Amino acid sequence: MNAFINANSLSFNDSKRLEKSFFSKPAQKSFKKSKTKNKIIIAIIPIVALSAAGIVFLMNFSIIIIPQHKKIPQNNIVDLLNNESVASPELINPHYASKITNNIAYIDLPFSTKSGFSLHLKNKLDISNSTINLVLRKPRNTLKLFLILRDTKFFSNSSKPLVIQISQNSEEKSYLTIPINFANNIDSNVSLFRINQIRFIFYQEEKKFFPLFVKNVFLEKNE
């Protein structure tokens, strides 16, 4: 038998097998799979590292505090008489033509009789480290002001009100601003941090009555 196979004796199928074996391109599928796996591993490594760091941090620190910026108030003045969303005024022992209208309290003060008005606050008000300013038309005569505060637990200084003497002065201004401070002047049972009512009671000892005009009441925070 001839040791060499005649090329003419090869079938068509045999030639195709030889072509596939020696001339076809190497398969790319397995290479692509390995490349995709490498990308996934590279992406997972930083996530795992961050997670591990977070776990270590939480195991050593029980509370994470995120700083917050406090809101700075636009001003330190609160209008009490002319702002219905803050307080509603009400007359106390009204006499004759006493009334509250057009943002002005008109108080008749008969001889030796107490009269005034109260402010019912819509929400509790912190008046600590503050001054209440009472703006009124200059009175004809000397009179006394009794200031009574009540907190949300109904504690008040009604048994020992803050007394302020109001008198005419030499200034030519038609209105006076009476500053009222509370330091060491209010019963310690009353909480200045949650006041919900303020009463202004006036009294005069002249043997005639005269009207008193209260233009405004505002709270001013002390610096």
C-alpha cells in the first residue's frame, strides 16, 4: 500500500474537517466571559471595602451627628397688640366708652377703679430675657399699672402683680414708651418660658375719670 494518501481520494467532508481544524479562527466566547467577570469583580471590590469601613465605624461610634444650621430670627420684636395671629385683646372691667378698635385700646379710668385689657396669646410665648414695651398717649395724671402674667399651667402673679408708676414727663412727645422688665420681679412659680396671657390693669386716684389710649404693646428680646 502506498504510504502517502492521494489527495484526489479525499472526500468533500474530509476536506471540510481539515479546514475547520487548521484554518478556522479561535473561539472568542470564553474570552469575553472572562473579561466580563473581571469587570464585575473590579466594581464589587470598592463597594465591599466601603461597606466594611462603614460597619467598623458603626461598631465604634453609636451616634452619628449631622450638623444643622439654626434659623436666625429676622428681628427681635414681637407685636402683641396689633397682630391677630399672635394675640387677641380683651377688655377687663370695661367702663363707659372703653373699647379696642383700629389697633388702639381706649380705656376709661374712673376714680379709684381698676380697668384695663388682657392679651390672650395664640401660642405660648417665651418672654424670658425680654422687655415688654407699652406705648401709650401721655396721660393727664399719674396712674399705676399692674402687670399680671399667666403661664400654660395657670400659674400667675395675680396675688403679687408687678406695679409700675406712670407719670407725665417733660418730653414734648405725645406718646410714651414704658419699658417693663421681669428680672427678679415675678413670682418664681410663673414660667416666663411659656406665657399665654398678659394683663394690663390701670388705676388712678384722681377724683375724675380720663381716657387712656394704648397705641401698641410689643415684646423685645434683650441682647
